[in-house]
Amino acid sequence: MKGDATTLAEAIRSGRLTAGEAMAASLAAAASHADLGALCHIDVELAEREASAADAEHRAAPDWFAARPFCGVPTLAKDLGGPFAGLPVIAGSRLFSRDRPDAPDSDLARRFRAAGLLPFGLTTAPEFGLALASEPAIGPLARNPIDPARTPGGSSGGAAAAVAAGIVAIAHATDAGGSIRVPAACCGLVGLKPSRGVMPAGPAFGNHLGGIASELCVSRSVRDSATLLAAVSGKTRGPFADVALAEPRTGVLKVGILCETGPELPTTPERSAAIEAAGQFLEARGHSLVPVAWSDVEAMAKASAALFYDLVCTNLATLSETPGIDIALAEPVTQAFAARGGALSAADLWRSQTAGVLVSRNLWRLLDRVDVLLTPMLASPPPPIGAFSFDHADADLHLRRMVSLAPLATLANISGFPALTLPFGADSEGLPLPVQMFAPLGADLQLLALAASLEADGRWQHRFPVAGLPS
């Protein structure tokens, strides 16, 4: 491992590095890696002001850094999701302008800052997050640092590219249909989609996707994701009850392993082998493996993808009716999604939502048989740039392309259950071999504990060091 956010924070806390020096290194790395298209907006004045203020706080009260796990660590927000003050989000679309009035911090943004993180820019996302690649027509086009001819994934692709390249060690990300986990899988990072109800989502930022979206980060280590989760989760404001995080169980766990694939889940041999290897690794450490057939999850996967599709389409149809919004300025496939949403009947949406409720029930029943479910994250390597073009009006085709790359991604979003991906080795081309794990609602820490065990085996090494980290 070539460093993570925790290591960088320790260097700043100990005085080997100042927040200003760390920020200067991130700005320099952003410039040197500009060809990756990871960042769509940088505010140098904000960066210098945030770092200077952090260093001044440290000088005045050294305990200020001690109470913040990521003291003085530069980070980036995503150009989609709850706002960070000073960083104007436009969701990768020409429908909005970065000149519009600044929005205040969301609850989550305030918690990022309270953890010591210093946001200074926005990462590239596809228009309204509608792809598992990050190539908005307004630019820039995000590339994978491991192989720039391939996508870093989406919709948090810019975030993943920035973290994998070491521009920053950790970055804000969102996940409504795999958008944390797919980019993490493409770039060899850790991506946790938290349980529904664990993360704050307000008060100014409403959830426009029926509860399927979560926000957290992409990171270079399990411990970074675990630390940030602990710092920003819980005590959400609003009319909904918190979902408490359960302590991880010790002793033998029943690990369900998806052992049968079919035409709907055409994982490459290397990716199937990675799932088997991860299962064998956990079995060798005392856990028991329980075979799970594709037929056990097939209906859930299809219903999840269908409801995701309907919710996204109706959301965009609603947006298109907003005064001052000209949907004709959107990219063609975005317009097609909005048109489909406008034509969707209430009865059809109701049937889709009812099927989504059954997804939660049926996954709950499956996870009553096993403690954790181990599955593929991606069916193939990260696809080449251009694989998720927006220059057509076939919304059905666009959805099929997303499902074919990540067949089980939307299952976590529709069910509300937590899911985590991390790399467990590299393929013959040096690309990461990601695995995915699901757990019951509130069992996020169980996933992190198992992921830490897999990570410790050291089968994946980051290609790029973190900017500013002392050697």
C-alpha cells in the first residue's frame, strides 16, 4: 500500500507535514494528472484558505488536530449529491451554471469538514449520474489511472480516478445504482454503500430517488472508509429514525458465495476465480462457505434494475417540468430517460415499487441463511472510453449496458442493505479483480471487518503514491 488518508493525517498531526504543504501537493498533482479528467472544478483560493485556516488552528490549539481523524487532509466533493459550500454542483450538465448562488454545506459536508477534511474541488460525473462511466458532454472526460484507455467507472468516476492517482487520498462519492462501488472496483479502491438510514441526507438536500441513494467515499484502504463512516454517520436530522450500526460478530460466519453463473451473469473467468479465491481465503480463516445459486438472486437483481430505471426516469421527468429548466439542453440519452419517465403510468410505477419491496424482503430472507453474501462486483474489466455514450436516445440500451457491467449493483440500493467492494488481486492485464459483499441492514461494520481481513492478504497494491505523503 502506497499510503492512505490515515497515513497522511498522521504525518500532518505529527508535524512532518503541514496542511498547507499537503494541499499544495494535491494541487500540483491535480495539474500533473490533468489528462485523467478527474476534476471538473478546482478553487485554488478556497484550497489555500482552508489549509491556512487548518494550520492556524493547529498552531493555536494542537488538540484541534487530535480530535479530527483526517486533520488537514485534502479531499474532493463529487459534482453530484449534497452540496459543499464554495463548490457549485451542476451534476455534469449544461442545464445548470457554476455561477448560480452558493449553497450551504449539507449535513454530510459539515461532518466531512468536522473530521478534518479540506475540500477544494469537484470530481467529474456523468450527466445526472446516468452511467457507469464519467464522460459528460461538458467535459472533462474521466480516465482510469491504471489504464487511461479505460473508464474509471461512474458515476463517481472522477472521484475514483483522483484517489487512485493519488491526487487526494480519499474523496466524497455517492451511490444510487452502484456509483460508489463500480468506480472503486474499476480503480482498485474500497467502496462502501452504507445501509439506508445510516448517513445524513439533509436538511437542504432532499433525496429525489426514493431512498435508494447513499453518500460516503471512495478510499485507498478499508480503515479509511471505516474511520470516515464512524465520523459522519448516525444522528441524522429529520423525521426518520436512525439505523444503528451493529458491532461485527466474532467467531465463525456463514459466508454465502455466488457459485453458479448463467447467461445473465457472464463474469469473466478471472473475475469468477477471484470470488472463489476470496471465499477460500475466508474459509481458511475459519468461516464456513454456503453455496448460493444464481437462481437465488436472479429475480431480485432484475426487479432491482427495473425499479432503479423507473425511479431515475421519473425523477428526470419531474426535473424536466421544473420552471427554468430546458431539458432540450440535456444530452440525448438523458432526454430519453426523462421522456420515458413522463410516459410511465402511475400503475406501472406502483408495480415496480411493490416488486422493490419484495426485493428487500427476499434479500433479508437470504441473509437469514447466511451472515454475508459474496458476489462479483463487475462482470468484466473496466470497459473502454466511450462504452457509455450519451449521444443516442435508446434508454433501454443504456440501462442494459449498465446492468451487463454490474449485474448486482442496484440490489444494494433497492434493498437498502449495505454492500462493499474491494480489490482481491489483479488480472493478467494488471487491472483490479474486485469482489463484492452484502450484509443485513446495519451490518456495515461486519463488511468492513471482513474486508480488512481480505485486504491484509496484500493481493492488490496501489500504483500511485498519495500526493504530499512523506517517504
